[in-house]
Amino acid sequence: MDKMYDAVVIGSGVGGTAIANGLAAAGKKVAIIENDLWGGTCPNRGCDPKKVLLAAVEAKDHVTQLIDKGFTETPAVNWPDLMAFKETFTDPVPQSSQESLQSAGVETITGSAQFIDEETLQVNEETVTAEYFVVAAGAKPSILPIEGSEHFLTSDDFLSLPEMPAMITFVGGGYIAFELAAIANAAGAEVHLIQHNDHPLKAFEEEFVNEIVQQLEAKGVHFHFNIETEKIEKIEDGFLLTDGEGFELTSDQIFCATGREPNIEELELEKAGVEVEKQGITVNEYLQTANDHIFACGDVLAKEQPKLTPVSTFEGDYLVSYLTGETKEKITYPTIPTVVFASPKLAQTGITPTEAAEQEDYEVSEIDATSWFSYRRVNEPVSKIKIVTERDTGLLVGATCINQRADDLINFFSLLIDQKTPSAEVAQMILAYPTIASDLPSIYA
């Protein structure tokens, strides 16, 4: 028997939840389908639990930097205790997420969905039709297709490790690899990171990437660049990784951290007339697919914007406005900051220094803030900042920074960019001192 709705959302992550709640609040009959954990990746096994574990990295770094300056020894991370703390955040999420949707008037359906045709979904034993469908199924860890790939673990597994192994290897050179490597290193493991070329974190400034590599090396992380992983095999004392050209590395566990891929394999989107490429679902500037009645948002999209949690929420909120007729404008993204939560943190927003160097309209300023009070008082080993301004107006249009407070600092820069705040106005602000914010007038002068 068919069930008919005004809208059906596939995926209960932040984007899908924003859409379902928003449409239900507008009086629409809405259903949301989830085939895994209610709440999606971020609160269950993504950014939220990762940030809880990162708290141990931050605490250990702060104390280590003050050895002989108030402290005498570096604390050890008790991994089981830390994981137990993490689970106080993650364990309640699926139930609370589903109940929250239900209390908002959204019908929740647990099961896998497949399109039968352009207007119909098959979910479990039922068929579902709707005026609109929204695909917000998120992404999943990608696995290198090599011999022995079944031995790979993923970031999902890392965030549920009951014990930290003595030796751990990450294959990949992106956000996930660097962040998990920093956590494992702080937890006491011997950490190795393998990258197929010598350009990790390729979206960031090479100078700052080299700095973060050096800082992690100083903490004991081993980097192996230009290694093309070819095979993994189980041996008596762990797993052996080889490249076929003489490189060998034995580890207790090996994690594939080569990125994520859209979680759309089971949806049979071709039957619905939805166009898909390697990076995800193709949409227009209204987040509408080739099928006028099917929209998509979040990490399933093939898009230039970073696939981040707040971006998914932004897209979900936009679709609520568009589908309820509140707006008919194309989606317009604000400045989007991105952060590598490693040790130290690396962040950027807006136009990068590399992009600016290729055009005459911009000017790049470099600041070594390592000796500034904000960083020297906690004995940070490095604090560097690059800002990009328009030559004609002097307005801030981009920033990149590396230090332990980069995640906070980059948000200030994003606000200044979006609000088109002149440096003269920043100079007139009275900001609490001494804080990261109070440094802004000296940075953006």
C-alpha cells in the first residue's frame, strides 16, 4: 500500500533533520528515512565525538608546553576513560534524535530506501510517494581498492576503539588522517601516516602544511610520503603494509583515511532520473536534481563548497525556505571557514594566499605571532597568520592561520569578511583583553 507525503527526506543527519523539522513546522506532512544511526554521522561518529577526544590532545598540549614553567610532567591519556566520556555524548544520540523528530510531527521510518521510478520509493515492504523527495544521505569512509583492503579499519572504527594500540598507521593525507593521527599520538601510540604523494592537506597553504607536519613530527608522528600502498596482509604480530617497491611497515592496526564518498549506492537514483558523478549528486543552484521533484543537500552533493556539518545545515535551511515558497532565490553561500583539528590546528577562510598571488586585485600580509602575548603566555611553539585584502578597498577577503586557537580565530575572520568590516572599524572596537579577539586590530591593520 502506498504512503503519500508532502515531502520525504532520506537521511537523518543535520541537513535532513533541518529540512524535516522545518517543513513539518510549516504544516507539511513529512517522513524521514534512516537506515543506520538516527542523527547521522556528525553526532554519532564524526565531528562531535572527535572533538571530545581532541579535548585530551588540547589538554596534554597545554601542559606539555608549560613543562618547567609551572608543570613538571606531561599527563598520560587514559584512553578507556576518555572513550567512556565520549560515549556519554554519543550513546543517547540515536534515540534522542528520533524522538525529537517525532515530537516535531515528522514520521520516522527505519529502513533502506530505493527508488522504483521517478515518483516512488521502496522502503522495507512499503512504497512511498511524495510531492518532493530530498536526498540527504551523507557520506561514508572510502576504502582503497587494494589487495587486503578487508583489513582496513575506518574513522568509524577509530572513534569506537576500546583500547589504543601500541602502533597505528593511517593511510591518507587529508583532514581525517591528520586529526586522528594527532589524537592517537596524544594517547600514547606510535603513529605512522602514509601519503601517496608529498602534498598532504592539498587545499591548504603548503608553507603552513609543512609547519603542521614538522610540529607533529616533533611530537613523534612518523610521516611516509610518496608511498603508494599496494597490499595489506595479516601476519602473526599485526598487519604488514607494502608498496611493491621495498617499503614495508608492520602495525597493530591500519586505518584507511583517504576521504569519504557519497552514501548513495543503494538508492538506485538512476531509476529516478537523478544524475550522479563520482563526487556525488549533481544539482542546480536551487539544490534541485535533474528530476524536478527530487532535491539533495549535504555530503551527497557534487559541489565546490566544503562538505562540512554547518554547510549541510545551511543547505537544509535553504531548502525549507525554497520548498515553502519563502524564497525563490538561488542558494548563496557565505564565507565558509575550514579547520584541521590537529596539533596545532590549521584553518582558512575566504580567498587563500595562493589564489590571491595569482591575481593583481589582492594583497597578502604575513604575520608571525609566535612571540605575541596571546601565544607566548602558553608557550605555543608556532603561531602564523596570513591575511588577504582587496587592494582597492582594503577589505579583508581571506585568512589562513596555524596555532592552537586557529579554530576560534578563523571564525572572527569569517565574520569580518562577510560583514565587510573595514580595518578602521576593527581598530575602534573595544575587545576584552588579553584575548584572541583583542589581537584582531593588530592583525587586520
